[in-house]
Amino acid sequence: MQYYPPELATPPLALVALLGCPELHSTVGEFLRSTHRPPINSIGVGDPTSASRLFGERKGSTNLQTQPKEILKADWFAKHRQKRPAVAALFLARDAVLGDPSSWTRCTQQADAVRSATRAQGARTVLIVAQPPNTPEIPDEGALQLCKQAGIDRRCLLCLCLTEPGGLVKLGRSLHEQAGVYYLEESRRILSIHAERRLPPPELNARVSFKAAALAEFRADWSTAVKTYQTAYAQVQKVQLGSALPLQHWYELTHVAEEVHIKVVTLLLHQHRSQEALAHFQQHMGTYRHPPPRLAPVPLAAVVAHHGWVARQYQVMGELMSSRVDPAHLPPQRDCHPAYFFLCAATACIERRRSAQQLREAQAPWGSQRGGAPAGVSPGRGVGQVVKEGGQRLTDAEFLAWLEAEEMQVSHGKAAIAMLTTAHELYKKGSQGATRLMYHIGALLARERLACEDVDSAQKLLESVAGVYRKEQWGVPLAAALLELRECAHQQRRPKEHIEYSLELACQENFLGEAQRRAIAQAAVAALQSRTPPSTPQASPRSSDSGEPRTALPLELQVQSASSGLFSCFALQWGFAPMAPQQDPVAGGQACFGVALRSNLPVGLPITRLEVVFADRDGTSAQTALHHPPYQGQQTEGTTGQALHTHQSQQQQLQQQQLMLQPQQWSVVYCKWQPHCSGRLTAQAVIAHTGDTSAIVWDLDTGMGDSMVVGGAGDSLTALQNPFLQPPVAGRVAQGQLQMEVPSRQKPPKLQLQGAGFAMVGEQMPVNLTLTTAEPILGLELVVKAEYLEGGGHSDLPILLPHSGDSSQPLQGPLQLPDMGGEETQRVQMLVPVARPGQVHLSAHLNYHAEQGGGESAEQGASLEVVVEAPFTLHCQFSAPPRVQSIMPPQPEPSQFLAPASALSGNPRGAVMLPLGPPAVMVACLTAMGPCQVFIQDIQIQPPSSGSSQAEVVAIATALGAPQGGGPSLRKGDKHSCVVQVQAGAAGQDLHLGHVVITWARAAGSDGDKQGADSVVTSLPLPLVTFQQPLLQASMVHAAEVAAGMPFMVKLTLQSHSALLQTLEVILKDSTGFVTSGPRNSIVSVLPHQDSVVAWQMVAYSSGYQPLPHIELTSRQHSVLLNASHGRSVHVLPAQLPSAIGLQEQPSGALYTSRVDNLTNSMSQLGSGPPLVLI
């Protein structure tokens, strides 16, 4: 839409003139433009008496019988939007209206001047008396007099305070209403004048309808506007080309139709009538897509300009559809998608570029044959008209020269690239099933970049598109892309790529003729046979017999995978033949590899030498393939064939090496040689030399080994057959076999890895390696490797060799072993430290040379799998301080309620919140996980390092439970616990408690282990704990032992540690065995940082250990329910004399207390403290 002026691209806005009181113009104008809806444009004039220059005089209508010189006036729309106000707003100050006679006279003169200025054009007038706030309106007599002077109704006079929003809103509403009245009256006036004309021409009908539609648009009557615009467009279609200057008349007609079309489509989309908008666009392009036959033949300059006009139509329609239509409401047809319009615009831009190129070739230099464009060419009075100096119309020659000059300034290639890029992005974003179309756009985009001499970008796009075409086997589009790629390679001077594209293009049968394909193929084959190196040689990763990197030929074509272009040019088959028995005097111990090649080129391809690269344990080597098969004549299993003539002349050997690949025929050659080492033999590459400096290379180790036939085998039965089935080697070559095991000439040694099938973390796992030989071997080199099979990526383990005493040294690199004779055994002991659980794979590879048989090199391997497990797991259980219950503050995580013995299993975060104050109890439980019995020698609690935590951890009992003479022995699943107290001096979050350090060893005789196994130290981290000041703590005090029938006191102390009032509901429930006295259900309020006590008197009437009655604490403030008497009981003694049981009598009514030691009592209560509550 950037091509069009604002009056076409945006809805028209009413225009008003602000007259008088210039100090109010900025405030009123800003409100009308920014706040009022719909917005209103304004023009300010300080002196109302000069208003006549804004409105001017009305021009006379066109003569009833006069043929108009133009269809639409170019400035009519802009004039009504910017210069011709619909309403004159005259501002008068209240003091001037109610002042002395001179000021009143001045006001009436201004009203008369405005009335005279607006009378000619019929504009509306509104008088505004600006008055201060809270001021009554002017008297009716003065108001009527002002209305009479201005010739307006009473409702068009407003007394407003323009410093208040309400006054501005009322003013905007009145101006909008009067502007609508003006545009409606103006439309009726134009239509009434036109109705008096007899048989008006289509040009005049189109002009009148366009004006009426624009005036309806000014007053926001969208329905009337779109209908009238459609009427105007229908009249434009009826306009006939004149006899004079038909080319310019067509130019004008297309631009007029474009303006009317834009208005119709914009309004239809504004009303969500997208189907009608699309139908109108199709009608528009059906009418003006091609010039009429009367203009034929159309000059090239006019053709170029018209292509640009067509591209603009599609581009603007695409912009409107993408910006004003919801993609969910688009019709399902592909030609309704916004990307379709941009693609059509790109097609028109491409045609424009091609026509412009033809024009440049025809006009060298531009305009020289036409004398050049006249000076001072400018737009004329009508839409689509151009005139020269003096307002005269151009001649046809001048008009064509002007078009050529205009097209000279356009970058046609960049315009096409922009349209193609936009279409591709839109299809990629929101269109399903347009994959092939997207790649077609990519190919077009590459061609345009090539036309703009951006060869590098064009090549990247074409290679991407060609790869998809190869994969999907789209022959014709692929051939078109290959033509462009050949051009790119030619411009970049890259002969290798040019030959590859030429060979692939010559194999496309459905795109080019036979003669063209043969010519392209012959040129490519001649380039391959050229002795002139086209580029500098580069290093190749392949190796020769000597092990040095092979220097790649200057012109080496690689066939690496199915995505390669040469993949369809040749078909390749291969396979190993069985090795002849060792007893065969000629072919015994020789390897044979067959290669079959088939060319899809239309011409023959001579090959001077064909080599196959093989890889074995000692490296890589290249073997030359010959014509003769591995065995001559018919062969039967268990028999040997007759040898071929081995003493041949050099000329005969060269003839056997040369090969001519005929079109659509298989050519079979064979490699036969004596392998110099045993083990796996792998074919890696096939190299077909086509000249001294060129070759075609097939990489067999890049995924092509999964197929029996590599390359374009074609559709014929001859192409799909097995070429190795033909005599004289029928059935002897295993088609598709890339690897073969070469047997050793002597009996191999026996290599074994021995060790336990399991180990535990922290141990040094013993491994024994045993080597037993049957025949002498030399140059022994042992490579041992240990690694985890899962997780952690590359994780090799160190290997230690025991040294003198208890020391050991790491194994670095291969281990050299002494030479061994026949029937000898050698053992190597190793230690493998393991640091984490998992499955460990140990592998040993022995490289050696045979003493006999020419020093044949061979290898032997062994492996061992070991499962490594953790010796222990640690589970920690926390208990609150004895006799104390706490309400803890809320945590960021969801609330968690901690049971009296809550387990913290493997939680790395501080899931447990402990209160400050009395120490809490932590029980660390170790569970043996190893498959064998272990002996625990020592357990220590290692506190955190100094300064790392505020927690103080004190071990109060190791509780090892060690039998007489040593620590405990644990089997898999056995548990062992130790108890510690945890106390912090200050609050903290996620505090480290330290580690549990266990010293252990395998028990004597466990799974074959010897007595006195080495000790292992395992350190397990304790969980993180958060210490916080509790909101409230509840503690109970009562006697431990009482006598039946004797009263005793139970006190509940509530201590607040928060700054808020804590309210609790205390409920004492009935219980058997006790008679209670005291509050049963009470509400207790605890002041901040204060204590509150609730007491009951109880009498037990049953002897024995009796649980105390349930005492529930409910905090609705924190949604917490506590059982204060959880786990509390008293020992009730029978009603006997105190002396009978060794108790001391207290004063009457006093409690009996036990003489049992307080430490024993506290230890009995240690593991059953009340729960902590987290909220």
C-alpha cells in the first residue's frame, strides 16, 4: 500500500476550519485528531474575515454534451481531505458577545464573513461561544441574533467551556454531525446535476459515481460507499479506447481502474466480505491482465510498464489479505492464500525483468532511437495522465521514451526477489501441503539471484532445491535446476562442479533431447580425460600401502551418499568371493573382491584403471582390479580351479586394467591379492581413474553398504540383475558383502579375562588376564581398556598394575609382553578402581606376529562385564525435641507435615524444618546393598567444614551394636543405625550437616575373597536441614509415676516466639483410666513473646502404664491440628504403702516422683518425641 497516497490507502476524514480565537486552535485540533472518534482533521485561521480563501468559489459543472478530458481528476480526493473544509467553526469569546456595542458589531461582522465564505460551496457553519467554567449561556436574544447573522439553526450555536473534556466532546459531536450533513447534501447535489444529462459517456458516469462514493465514505456510510464504488468500476470497464493516443488512454484507464478497485476491495475487507473481495479482484485481473488486441503489437516499453502494473496489483492484494483477514477465515482454495498473490506478483516481476532485458538489447543505449524523453514530464490533471511542460499531452514516441526512462530507474531483479521471499515465508508459516510449491519458489528465487549476479547465493539455493528434487525423484524440476547450477559453476570457474552437474544432467532423459544429452556428456567426458590439472591437489583421508595420506587427484568426483548428484549416473555392485583353501598351490590364501559398474550416460566412459581401497588391522591398501575372474572354468565345492597365466607382458596387464563403460551395460572386474594379516578385511572405496589427473570415487563406508545396488540402476530387468551370476564365476561372489574375515595361518593364542562379576564403589577391583599359546608368537602388545557402558559420556577408568609391596602404578598405553613359545602361559594381574555405580566393560586386545608364515600379524581379544553397586544407602529420620511440639512458619514450597519419625530419603533440598532451641534427634540408617557380606570397622559423623554452616552436630551415641571382638557384619538388605543430636545456634536455610564416614571391608571368605581384605572408606552426605524460629511451642509437664487414687497435675505450657497474637483451641477428650478436673474446651490467646499455661488435675484408677488423655490443640490461624499428649504415658502404681515399694512419702496431696536416674528416663524418651508441624 506504500504505492498509493493517503487518500487511497486510508479512510477519508472530515475536514473542518477553525476560525477566530487562535489560542484555542491547538487544544481543539489535538482533541479532534487524537481523542475524538472518528478523528476529524482541521485547518486553523485566526482572522474569520479571511475565511473566503479556504472555501473559494464553486466551479461550474461540465457541459451536458462535452466529452470529459479525463476520467478522474487527480487532485479531487486530496482537495476534499486537505483543502476544502466541510464545516466552518467560528469561535467567539463570551466577553465579546456580551460586551459593548463595538465588540458585538465585530462578532456580527465575523459571522457575516463566514456566511459569505461558506455560501458558495454550501459548507456548514457552527458558532461556538467560549465561556469560563460554571457560567450561564448567553441570553436567547443575542443567540438568535447571532444565528440569524450566520444563517444557521439555533442548535448550531454552542456555548461551551473548552477547557473541560465535556465541552470538547460536545463540540466534536456537533462538528461530526454537520460534516455528515454537508457531505450528504454535496452528494445529492452532484447526483441531481448528473441526472439532468442525456446519455452521458461512461467516463462521466464513472467520475460522478466515484465522487458520490467518496462523499459517502467521508460520512462513514460504508455500505453506500462500496455499492457506489462498484458502480463506478462498472462504468470504467465500459470506457472504450479512443482513436487518438490509444496507448496513453490504456495507461490512464488501467490506473483509474486500479484506484477504484483499491477502494472497493478495501471496503469489502473492512466489512469482512473477503469472498466478494476475492471475486472482485479476479474480475479486475480478468479485465486488465492483458492489453486489448487493438494495441497489438504492444511496444516493449509499454509491455515492461504493464508487467509492473500487474505485479503491483497482486502485491497490494496480498498485503491486504495478510493484514486484514484472519487466516482462520480464509477460504481453503490455494489461490485465496496471501502467499499466492505474492507468488503471482513475483511471476509478473520476472516477466518484467525479461522484457526489460529485451528492451535493453533492442535499445542501445536507451532511448537513442526515439530521441529521448522530453524534459519536464509531470502528472497531468487526470489520474494516469502525463503531460510535458505547458500541460500538453505527449506523443506516442515521447510517451514510450518516458516509459523507458522510468523503467531505467527500477531494479527489476530485486523486486522479484522481494516478492519471492515474502511468498516463501508466508507459505512456510501457514500453508499445509505446499512443500513442492515452496521448493519451486526457491528455484525461482535462485534464478533471480543469478540474474542479479549474486552467484554464491543462487548456488546455495539451487543445491538445496536440487537435493530435494533428487530425493523425491522429480526429474523435470531437477534438470532445470541442474542447468542453472552449471551456469553458476561456469561463472565461478569451478570445473569439478561443472562436470558433476553435466554428467547428472546428461542422465535426465525426460528433459533434454538425445542429441543435447550426448553433447553434454561428451563434453564432460572430454574434460575428465584432459591431462591439464584444473586445480591444486588436496590431501585425501585415504592411505596407501605405506600408510601415508594419499594425495587426491586434481579432479576427483566423490560419490558419498544418495544425495550426491553422481549417484544417479552410475550403478555399482560389489562382493567378496570365498577364499580358496590353504592347500591350493596357486590361489590358496588369496582374497578376491568383485566390482560391477554400469553407466547411465548416453556415451561410453573410458576408465584407465580401477582400484579398490581395503582396510585391515594394519591400515589401508589399494588393489588394482583386472578383467579376469578369480577362478577360470566351472567350479564345484571342495575343488580348486586352474590358475590363469600369471606371466604376462606389461602391455597385456595394461589392457586388463583398462575398462570401457558402455551405456546401460554391466562391466565386471576383480581384485585378487594375498592379505598380509588376519582379521577383518573391509572394502572402503572404489576409485575409477578416467585420466591422469581425474577419477570417480565411491565411498563404500558412508551408509551405502546397506544396499545391494548403489546408484541409478534404472527400471530395466537387465539393470536390476546380479552381474556376478554370469559365467565363469556364477554364484562365487557374495553380492553386497563389504567385510570378510581372513583366517590366520596358525593356531591363535587363547586370551582370557577373569574376575568377580560384581564390585562395590570405592574398591579396587582385581582382574586377572591369562594368555595361553599353542605356537610361538612374537611382538606381543596388550591394550586393556575399562569404561562405563551407560551415562556420563566417555568415562574411561584407570587401570593399575600391582608393584612391589602394596604399591601400584597406572597402566599408560599398550603393555609390552615378552615373546612366548609354544604351549606357554602368561598371567597379568590388574586393579581397576571404581568410583560410581554402573556397568563396567573391560576389554583386552593382543596384537602379535606369528613366528612362522612370513611374520603374519594378527590380533586376539577378550572382554569382561562387571556390575558395580553402591555398598550402602543412607536414610535419615528426624524427630522433634522430646516433650516439645512446634508450629513452624510456612515454607515457599507447599506445606509438609513431619511425622514423629519422618524419613528424608534422597531429598537434596532442606525438606525438613527444625526448630531452634532444644536439640532434635536424627537417626541415620545404613542399608547394605552389596551382593556380599561386609564388615563395618568404624562409623564417624564428620561435621561440615568450619564456616560452612551454623549447625552444630554432636554424636551422643554411636550405637554400632558391635559384638564382642569387632564391628557388625552386614549382608544385603541388613540395616545399621546410629543416633545423633542436631542443634543450631542461629536460623538458616539448607544448612549442611556434614557426612557419615564408614570404614568397611569384605568379610573373610565372602565370595572367595581372602582373609584380611583391604579396608574401604565410604563417605555419604547428610541431608540439608533448615532451622527456623518456631511460631509457637507447646510442652507438657507431668509426673512419670503416680499412685492409683492419688491426684497429680498435668501442665501444658504454650510459648509464643512470633510478633503476632496466637489463638489456640485446647480440647481435653475423655479417656479410660483417668478422672480429670479442669477446662475441657477452651480458647487460649498467647500474646507475642509471652507464655500461657493450661493445667488439669487427674486421678488414675487403673494400675500399669496408662496413656494420658488426648489433648488437642487447634490453630485455625495456621490450619494446624496438634496432639499435645502424643506418646505420653504415666506408670500407675497400685494403691500400697510407699515403704512396700521403696518410695518416699511426700506431704499430703503431693505427687510421687521416681528415683530412677534422669539420664535413663531421657534416653527412654529420645526416640519417640512429638511431631513437628510445618505449615
